[in-house]
Amino acid sequence: MKTLQIILVAFVAFEHLYFLVLEMFLWTKPKGIKTFGLKSKEFAEETKVLAANQGLYNGFLSAGLVWSIIENSTPIATFFLACVIIAGIYGAYSTKKIRLFYVQSIPAIIALATLYFM
């Protein structure tokens, strides 16, 4: 992979590492409640196990992208970027929050495009 491709894949990996932190460790804190627009602290407490599970999956996506950089592997990066894109599309659709598509899928689409068109 070229430098720009590595930077873009690393950016997506960093995003998902940040999502892991938000969902696993900050979900019930003011930062997590505000970031995810949760109804209340009580709701955050009731859903923290589900959020932690989501965070763990985001960690796997991040790890896969880092692995693709270490291995210098376009096929591995393609797989994990496709997973991120699909997750962003589904997340935006299921929550009716288009922002999820912009934050999650667009960076992955750009990174994926550079892998094949640069």
C-alpha cells in the first residue's frame, strides 16, 4: 500500500478504536451520553452491556485494519473496509441518523477507493 492509502486506512482504524472507547468505557459518562444522544443516564446504564458489545466489534474492525497495514495487504483492507461501509449503511438506516453514514461509511469508502483507483 502507498502512503496515502495507509494513512486513510489508519484513519478508519483509529475512528473505530475511538468508537470502542466511547461504547465500552464512556457510554454512561457525559461524553458518551452526549455523543450518542442517549435519553438519560438511566437509559445509558440499562444499555451499557449492549454498547460494550458494539464497542468490542468496533475494536475487531480496527484490529483488522491495523492488520491489513502490517501485512501490507489490499485484500485484507478491502474486507474490513467493506465491513465498515456495510455497518455504517445499516447503522444509518436502522437508527434513521444519516450522520452515521457520513462519519463511518464515507471515510471507509474514500479509503477503499484509493486502494483501487490510486
